[in-house]
Amino acid sequence: MKKYIALSMHHYAEDFLDNPDIKKQRLSELSANMATLSRQIAAVQGAISERSACPPETLQDSKFMTGEQKRKVLRQWDRFIQGGFSFHLFTDAIYQHLNLHCGFIAHFNRMGFHSTYWNDDFIAFARQTGMILRPVPGVFINWERFLLSFQCWGEWAGMGVTMLHALKAHLSSTLVELEDEVIDALQHDLERLYPLHVEERKRIAEEADAHRRKVVELTTKLDDMDIDSFLEDRIENYKRLFPSLDPANFVEAGLVSNLG
């Protein structure tokens, strides 16, 4: 059974592409989400600037975190993004690092921080309906404020930039997945609608042939309706009815002169 990425609070059954109205809604959601993802990716790249990700093995011990603790946070951060920003993947280590080392203001607790930037209701809906969770705009509801707050400074700069690179990579991967879905939808349309297109084309061709035959028929009839044919037909009728009349009365040239 094919599952789809959750893009809104709307569940899509496996065969929704056969329903024109639901398909239209999904394509609209895809378009909007892809546009926002592109903006997010550009914004993250702007925050990264020209800085490269820091290889995990080069992370050194700091006063408040060992190199291994830093690597652990990066691994958890990667899983958190990949899992669609689910709260159960938002570990206390990630929360503490963002809160203490990345420039974010203090929050009451980990849940408060998470709900500020990510949509818990959306995540719950996706889980309940069995749809795929990805880092889509419907979850990352306060992304502009998040990126504006996210700072890469001092001894934490390398780690912060690496976190942004991970975020960009997963957003880009999600964008590719949505692009693939668009291509699949197009292919489905082509395969399903082409036979209907062929039938409609055949119907129109037959109708056009019928019209062409009618045009030929009418054109022939029109050619037979010149003035000579008209006079000949009328005069012959009168000759049959009035055989005693002088034939000179039925001379076509004389009769034509009397017509408008």
C-alpha cells in the first residue's frame, strides 16, 4: 500500500489520484509546499553563507560538552529532522544545545521550545493516519523565526553550521521526494487519461468527417442552384401544365431580364 507524505491535515487514500477534486487539492498542496521548501532551503543557505560543515571527527572537547557529546547531538539532530521534527526525537540534549549555545531565548521547558517552532497537532495527525512524516512546512511552522534566532558563534560555530547543513540536506531531500510525487501523478494522468483522449479524438474525427460529407453534399446542391437550373426547372414545370402556350413565352433570356 502506497503511503504519501503528510502536507496538511488531510488524509489521502491510496487511490486518491482517481478522484479529480481530491487530486486537485493534493497538487495544490504539493505546489505550495514545494515553493515554501525552496524558500526555506535558500534561507538556510543564506545562514550558512560560504561556511562548510564541520566533520564530526574534528569536533573537540569544550568546557561544557565533550567532542563525543557534540557528535551525539548532531546524530540526534539529524534523526529529528529526518523524522519530521517529531517531539519524541527532540531530545533534551538538542534542546539544551539550542537553548544554551545557539542564541535562542529561554523557554519554560523542552515541550514549550518544540511547540514554538514545530506543529505538534500536524505530527499527531500524520501519525494517526499513517502518513509519512517529513520536515515539511506544515510542521516547521515558525521556520523564519527559528533561522533568525539560530546563531553560529564562538566555539559553537562549527557545530551550528553543521546543524544547518543537515537541515538544508533534509529539506532538499524532501523537496526531491515531492518532485518525484508530482512526476508520478503526471504519469498516472497520462496513463489513465490517454485512452479517453484517443476516444474523444476518434469521436471528433468521425464528427468532422460527417460534417465534411455534409459540406460536399451542400456544395453540390449549391452548384445546382444557379439561375439556369432554376429557370429550366420552373419553365419545364409550366410547359407541362400549359402545353398550349406559345414556346416563345418561355425563352430564358427574356425571363431573366425580368428578375431582380
